[in-house]
Amino acid sequence: MNRSRTCSRLGWLPLSLLACALLQAPATAQTAADGQALTPEQRRAQRQAQRQATTTADKGPAFAVEIRAPKDIQDVLTRRLELPRFAELPGLDDNELARLLPVARKNAEEILATLGYFSPVVTIEQAPAVAAEPRRVIVSVDPGQPTQVTEVRIDFTGPIATEEGARAQREKIEALWTLRPGMRFTQSEWDAAKLAALRELTTVRYPVGKLADSRADIDPETHSARLSVTLDSGPAFKVGDMVISGLDRHSAELVTRLAQLPPGETYDQTRMLEAQQRLSDSGYFDSVYLSLDTSGGPEATVMRVKVREAKRQKLILGLGVNTDTGLRFSMEHTEHQLPVIGWRAVTKLLYEQPKKSLGTEWTAPPDANLWRWRTSAQVAREESGSFEVDSLLLRAGRTRATESVDRSYFLQYERARNTGTNPPPDANALSANYVWTRRDFDSRLFPTSGHGLSLDVGGGVTVGDTRYPFGRLVGKWLGYIPLGHPGGQADRNVARGTRIAARAELGAVLANEAANLPTTQLFLTGGDNTVRGYAYRSIGVTLPDGQTAAGRYLAVGSLELQRPIIIDGLTTAWDFVAFVDAGGVADKPQQLTAKVGVGAGAQWNSPIGPLQIDLAWGVATQKLRLNLSMGVLF
């Protein structure tokens, strides 16, 4: 015989009402069992009994609950069973406790049903108090065989069921259904699967879609569950005219260019979120909110954009410390709209132990394709191996940044003057450069899978008494490789799992050996974000006199294990990390020799990004170094 059961979440209500009745019983018991008024002696005996019960309650709980069940079920019952709450009832005698037990058993059975156990054997027994210990209530649970999903049916109504353009969306909803045949049925998984399906429905084309019907037919005898869901898409919507509020200095054209949501485009929640992020990241606005107004129906849709403009000028002061660069002070001034030209200007002063710089960058508003003109200038003094370099950098070009791909091309002039003992000669260079970066991570702040790739290609000529052409190539790659969750299949809903973070960087400057290149075009490595276990930019070419200089070729690689730390069965915000880094710099490829750093540490996934602390051992230096880093740099 096929029977259906429904998991109720109100099973605790009878137990609570019964407890309230028990609380009221002592206060109203002013008559004897036969209905006659109590004699003065009986009333004195009753008051004494009540005082004794109150004294007993003051000494501790009226009873203790012992749950005997498999560990995972025991943990759930400990958190959700209502019976322990009533151990604090004053004056609870054995008869009154006995009245609670049948309702408590029903409460336990309903909790087990939400876990997929629909034929459990639950027994609740009362054990007498022993010495000073309170009475015990023993809850014994044999959960039986868990219920497994045997059939899943997903139906669609509305335009999504017939529109050919919605076929891919239907297939995606079906493919992403999480509670599949063969899996154990639980109420939480059932709710999560329906929510995920509804989210996929309303993310594209159908913002007013809804869950029209859902049914879980449970057969306790065969321990099986047949699931059915009906999704009603409602009408398809397109992006309507944009209505913008909150503008003062900036034009509506700037908002529409940044949003990139032309009227008539198919509604896509992801595209809306990307547009909102672009507007927010542009720096022109302190707050941005986009919403699709569907109240007028699909033929009169309005895209509402509410913004609050950033102040025209902004000054930011920063003070901190870094294990690479020591004490750090910065001052940044932003002018969001320069007079006449309307460009944004950012001027920044930076002071660190190895580097002091002053620079300014001017950026034009984006055009219709999000390209911007950009020009910058910077003077700096920084440590470069064993030497100090005074440099001037001038740059002009165009840049375009989107959610996943950044591009820029520019002309660059740089001059480098070296100081120290037997320093490299001064040098000037003029070059044309192109930089392309793509990021495909599952999360911008906390990536656990995906990869990023950056290519920097440039070519130019040295400027001075002799002129030599040169080329410069730099490639960077960062990848996250998931290895699974620490709790196995049962922990698959935890966002973070164990993973490998792999990193590689290659660089080369191709030029005649006689070419005198600016030191700022060459390579050094070492430090928190390159080769841990070594001082910042301390790995370079070793000169005959023992000093370190920048070189023409670079190779860096890293492998890092990141594993979530679990305490009492719960995944914390901390990860254990263990790593090996290696890197080298040389003037010829065949001279590249890796310097290795190994170590371990911990990573805290803070609200603003990962904060990592490591202890790294430099194999070549035989020294231990502390490394601190914040965020994912790519």
C-alpha cells in the first residue's frame, strides 16, 4: 500500500501547550479530587509540597535528557527536540512528566521525517533519580532505512513551456536540479532544490516566475520518495527605458554607457548585477541600485536606476604595516570632474621603506564601448636589489575594463637612474605596450575554482647615445583546483572545499647584450606574493662583487594547499595552508636557478577578503620569515 506523509514543522506546538497547562495546574489546584474544598491541613500540606518542588527546581533541572541515536541524528535531535526546554519547569512531578513523553515522541518522529526517516522506532522512557542526580528521560532512536528519491518530475507552464528560445533555460533548470534519484530525501535538500530551480527560472527572461505546485509522495514501506515540481514562468520580459534618479553633476549618458543595458534586450538578472557593479566600480557614485519595474506588464517595463553621486573631491589617508615593505603611509586625492575637460584625476603619494613615489593619473569618461583615454605620470625612488633607483614614468593610452576581461594599450617613456656601489648605468626607453587580463573565478573575493591569465607584451627602443630595439613579455597565471569537501558527500553544500592554488609567472626582456635598459624594465622577485621565505625583491642576478641586480629573465611558480578548518563538525572561516614556492632571475634563460621557499600558515576568510599569515623557510638563506598578505592579487 502506498501512503503519503507530510513533514510538519509545528510538531512542537502540542508539547508547548501541554507544558503551559502543567504550569497552570499547581496554581489552580485549590479543590480535592472529589470536588470538595480543601481543609486547612490539606492546604498547608499542598503549600509545603509546592515549596519543596520549588526548592528542588532551584537546585537544578527537573530532569535530564539522554539521546541514544546515531551521531548525526543525535546532533540534530539535541538541537531541535523540544523536550529539554521543559526541564526547567518548577514542581514537575512524575505524572506530569509522563504526560509530556508521548507528545515528545511525536516531536522526535517529525524531526526524523525532515531527515528522510519516515519509519523510525522511537522509545522514550523515564528513569528514576539516583542520589543527587535528577531524573533521566532516555530517548532511544532506531531511525530505520532512510528514504531515497526514486523519481523526479519537473513540469513547466506558461511561455517557457512552448517558446523555442527558452529550451536552453528549461534544460539548464533540469540539469541543475540538486535532489536527484538515488539520493537521500531530506526536507532541507527538498527545499533547497526547489529554491534553486525557482532562482534559475527568474534569473533570465521570466522575473515574475513562481513555483506553481510541488509534491513529495513518500512511501514509508518502500522507503521511497517521488518528487514533482511545476514552475510557472509568467510572461517574458525585456529591458525597458531607463529611468535615472539622483543625478546632479553627471549626465544620464554616463550612466547608460556604463550600464550597457539597451532597451529591448532580454531580461537577465546577471546582466543587471554586472551593470550595477560597473556603475559602483566606476568611482562616480557612492551607491547604485537597479531594479526592473514589472508592474506595468511586459509591454511597459521600466529599468529604474537610483544613484547617489560621489563627492566631487575625496581625500584618503592610509597608514599600515607590511611584512614586505614595513611601515606604509599613503595619501590619495581624487577630483571626479576636472574643469573644462571633465576627466577624473587621482593623485597619490606613497611612502614605504623600499619605495617612495608621487604620481597622478587622469582618466576620461567611457565611450559607448567602455573604452577610456588615460594618461599618467610618476616619479619614484625604490630599492632594486642592492641599489636604489630614481625613476620617471610617463604613459598615455586607452583602457577598457569589464567583469572578466581588462585591456589596455599605451605608449610609455621611462628613465631610470641607479645609485649605490658600482651601480648599473642610467638608461632611458620609449615603448609601446598591450596588456590583456582575463579572470574566470567562481568568486571575486573568495575564489575556490577557476583561473586567471594576464599577458603583457611590449616593444620599444632605448633612448640615448646608442639605440637598441627591445621586446618585453610577461605572462601570469593563477588557478584554483578543487579537491573536494572535507566532509565528503555529506558536506557538499559547504561553499569552500579543499583546493590547490597554483601560480606561475614568466618574464623575458629580449634585447642585444649591449643594450642599456632601464632597471624598471627588468625583473626581481621574492616576498609575500611571489617567493615566500625571502625578502621583498631580493632574488635577482648576483654580480661578481656579490651584489644583487635586476635581470632579463624571470620564472616563478607556486603550489599551495588550502583546506577548511572544521571544529565540532562545523566549517569555520579559517583555512589551513601549506605551500612550496620557487623562483629565479637571470640574464640568460639557461642561468635560471630556482630559490625555494616552503611553509605553512592559516587563512581567515574575512568579510573584506582573505587574510593570510604564513611562516616560510627560505631553503637558500636557511632563514624563517613571517609573511602577511591580504586579498587575491590578480
